[in-house]
Amino acid sequence: MKAQDIDLTVCDREPIHVPGSIQPHGILLVVDPASGRVTHGAGEIGKRLGLGDWIGRPLGVVLGEEAAAAIEGASPGVLRQVTPPASSETFDLAYHMSGKRLLVELEPAGSMAFSVALLPQIESAAAAFERATDLRELCDAAAREFRRLSGYDRVMVYRFLESDAGMVVAEDTAPGQHSFLNHHFPASDIPKQARALYVRNLVRVIPDVSYEPAPLQPAWTEDEPLDMSDCGLRSVSPVHVQYLKNMGVAASASVSIVKDGALWGLIACHNSTPRPIAADVRAACRALAGGLSRQIKAREETDAYRERVRLRTFEDRIVELLLREGSLDAAIFNHLDEIMQMLDADGVAVLRGSEVVRGGKSPSEAEVRKLAAWVARTSSLPLFSTNSLSAQYQLPEAERPLAAGLLAITLSASEPWLVLWFRAEETEVVNWAGNPHKHVVPGEGGTLNPRASFEAWTEIVEGRARRWTIPEVEAAGHLRVAVTNVWQTRRIIDLNRQLLSTVEQKESLLQQKEFLIGEINHRVQNSLQLVSSFLKLQARESDDTSLQNAIDEACRRIAAVSLVHRRLYSSDQLEAIDAARYVDELLDDLAASFGADWAAHLVRDLQPIVLPNDRAIGLGLVLTELVINANKYAYGGKAGRLRVTLSEDRNRFRLIVADEGVGRGSARTGFGSRLINGLVGQLGGTLEYQDNQPGTRVVLSAPIEPVSR
């Protein structure tokens, strides 16, 4: 096999959740809940538990009746300081259900005195997080505190970037350790399924990377392998083990930083010698990581708020300047510097009709005209932004460095009238921990091995500018509205001065325009209500219960579309909608249609997100289908707890619908399921059905803006 022939998606498809073995520092017992007997196990069970013949024995015999009684029938949990009847060793136990089997993990117990000593450390770490003034200081404090807590040689705060690559943003090391601070790691270093497991398992420890896996005994013979996703003792991928050995790591621990249900980053801990981490320390790390994620969220929201305040100040000043000038064109041309500084751009150009005015470092007038025409032709929205223009539009080579980044607003498409901000190319030197293009190398017999070198590897990235931040893009949109409003105001004043005799006619035309918009909205609403009424009449005429149910579901779908139109045309913005308000009202309508009992069981956690209207309709229809399914199947037609969560993760939205009913069971293939699959495909998103223990948890994730194809 040659390096160029390697399929880099192999690691993404590796079934790391079903290794069939564990790390040997602990013991795994697989129990049949129906009989309460141990059917399989892994590790030195006979030696450490003092039972030569443990297969088929009751769990109470193996662990003791008191421990078995505490475990059986309970939700996932832990037991501390358990000494099995025939063992001289004391263990900490963790247990959970995996499919139809109960999994019990045993690890050597830590001392209670040590557990008590952890509390001051946690309080001290939390205080250090509170004292941090910004995100960088917070990450630095996290690296120090997690290293103090774990005792490892190197602790890194590893943040995932938009490309899914990672960057070490903070680090604390023992003397003599190699530093990875500010180094990047390719996305392939942590495959997709590993990132998913990091969200489920917040703390993951490999005390000795040179361990020999302890396989399940007796051999697993069922059709489906044993799912060990939630096992802390789960054996590690051989590729990852070799990866750590190549780094010179003898022990590893990872603590997940999960923000709003998404993996923000990791606390990555490395040690040059084998080093276990006790269960109490892992619990402390888990609690501390939760506090850290909340602090990160607060810092990011604070930074975004400060940026919005700064931009709003600029916006107000520019609007004030525009209002003071006699001519709007003259006002814009006279204050190009302020308009450029507002968005921290290197250049700006304003094109209106045949006239072009430029400021700062910007392309030539001829190229500005061509670029403006391209923006007007290719962008259906009044705002366009990119930090890598050369990937979409080719300027002459001599002018590319001036306009690597572009943010443009269209004030009028008919004239045309556009404002374009430019950012110059910033050649970025990215330090990678090893060559990012050598994710894996071929081994003997066609196996894949991770790269062996983590020496600093420098890559020069050209053709990119500083990224336009979300607040900057929002500010450009606000400025567009403000300038448009000023322009409209000036236009009305000019018309009043020039055409005093036609004021009444102009006002009449404006009233007619508003009336027509209201009339169109009214007719759309009437049409949808008429269709819904026809369907309900048809349902009353029929004695077929299944037909009546199908028509009721169709009426709910029509109501979801109708609600989008109601929200759109009752607001000032016709292209987008507040998805949180829309989902909230849609849930009210659905609860009312199901009956009064359902309203008390709906739990909502809705984060404000602005969605384009067509994507809001798709979201509403998917939500309607999922709630209908929960109404039908989750509680046997009765009302029950239903939690709906809407959140934003970078440039995607996440909708979660979770019940605590009987579970999904077999996959459905009815009209509703086909409709959901079609809608998810139109949104360019993904839909996952997860075990909510109990019940079903459905997660829809899709881009906020449509992805160009």
C-alpha cells in the first residue's frame, strides 16, 4: 500500500465503541438483569474477586448482596468502597445499562481521606476560573488547575476550530517537557466517532498505554457486539495507542469541555510514566470541567456583547454624520474613513450607478466595478462576506493581496448601489504538531499506523484575511438598514421639496403599497385556513378513524407553515424569523391540538436564533412530525414529559426533542418518517435517534444558512 492510496475515512469508521475488551487495571462484569447472574466478564475476576468459578453466579454472590441490591434496577450510578465477600480488595463501582445487559465496572478504591482533601482543591480551582479576566487567562488557569488535580506532566487546553482541527490554546508542563502551545492538530487525529464519545464520556483515562487488553470471557457470540460506549474501562483503539506511544506518552487522560451540548474542546493530560487517576479525582475533573464550560460560555458571550456595543457606537456616529450632511452621496463619500474604521477594514469602496469612490487600500476602480457586478449577480442576499475571496472570485494577481477578505452590502440592486469593505491578505504561519498531511502511514499487511513524528511542522497559508466576526457582519447589516432608512428619509424630504403639489398622491401610493402587503398577507392566511377547513370538513364526513387522524396531522403541518407566514409578515424583517419565538408558538398550537394535559408536560429551552424563512418552515415541519410521533408512541397516546431544546453551535442550529416514554423500538417507514427524512435532506442536516434512558432523544443538526452546492 502507498501513502497516496490510503483511505483517510477508515479511522472515522473504526468501531471503537465495541472493542470486546477492557483495560486490565479494572474489572468488567456483564449481568443479565432478568436472572441477576453474571454472563460475561473481563479482567482478573477470579484472582481479584476470589472466585474461581464466577460465570453464571448471581451478582450478589460475586459482589455481595448489599451491593447487588443497590445496583439492580437502578439508573446509571456509582458505589464507593465496596469489598466483595471473597476478595481482600476494595473497589469503586460504576454501573449502567447497555442494551439488554447491565455492565458493572470495578476499579481499585481510593481513600476517603483523599476524597475529602479534593474539596479545597476544587474550590481553589473554581476561584481561579472566576478571577480570569478573559478567555485566554481562563484557559491558562484551567491548564494549571487540571495539572495540579491530575498530577500529570503535561496538561493542554485543546480547542476545536471550525474545520474540526484542534489548537492548543493553553498548556502547563513539568520542567523538561516538550511544549505544544499554539500548535495545531489535524481533524483526523480525533475521528468523528471519537468526538461523539467524548460528548457522552466526559472523562477518559488510559493509565498505561502499554497495557495488554483483557478480552471478554467467555467469548461473545451474540449477533450484535457488546456496546461499551459508556464504559470507562473500554479498551482503546490500537491506532490511538500507537499515536500516544509515538508522542512519548505513557499515560493519558482527557476531560471533555462541552458547551451547549457540543464539544468545544478537551483538557488533554499526558504523563511520561504510567499513572492512574482515582474515581474521586475523575469526578472532581468532571465537575470542574462543567464549571469551566460555563465560564467559557460567559466569557464568549461577554466578548461578543462588548464587540456589539463598540460597533453600535460606530454605527450611531456614522448615521449621525449622514443625517447632518446635505446630500447622502456626499455624506458617504466624505466619511469613507469612518465607514472603513467601523469594521476594521483596510479598504472600502462605494459604487452607485456609474460612480465609484474608494478609500484605504482597495482594488482599482475597474476591478471594483467587476467585483460589485459579481456580488450582485451571485448573491441572492443583501449581505455577502468571505475571508477567502480568491476561492470564489479571481482578481488579477497584483490586486489579490488587497482584497483577500470582502464584506459587501447591497443598498439597492436596481441602481446598483453597494458598499464593499476589503481586508488585505494576512499570510498566516500555522505551527502543526507534525505534518498534517501525513495523518496515517501504511504498515505491514495493509494496516494503518498513525504518524510517528510530532516535531513542529510549519505551514504558510496564503489567500486569506482576518475573519469577519459575527458582530461585524451583523453591524454591516444594521448599517445597511440605517443607510437605507436615511436614504428613504432624504428621498421623501427631496420629493416634498420638489413636488409639494403631489404630496397627497405620494402618500396615497405609500398607503396603497402598505395595504397591498397587508392584503397579500391576509390572503395567504385565509388560503391556508381555507385549506385547513376543507380538510376538517372532509374528516367529519368520514367514519374512518385512520383517515381522520391523517387529516388532523395534515392540518397540524399546514398550521406550522401558516405560523411562519404570520411571524414573517408581522415583523420588520421579511427574509428571516426568530426561530425561538416561532418554535414556542408552534408548541403552544400543537399542545392545544393534543389536549389540555399536554401543555403541562412540555419543557422548553429555546435559544434565540435567526433563521431564513424557508429553513424555519423546514424546522417547524420536522418539529411537528417529532411531536406528533411522541404523542402517538411515547406514552401510548397519553400525555407525558416532552423536552424541546433549540440551540446554536457555531454556524449550525440543533433541535432536540426528548421524551421519557417507552423508547423508539423498530425504525418506522410511514409517511411521517419519509417526510422527516426528506425535510432533513433539504436542510442539509443530520438526524440522530438516541437512547434517552428512558425514552427517545432525537437530535436534528443543520446549517443556519443554506450550504451552496
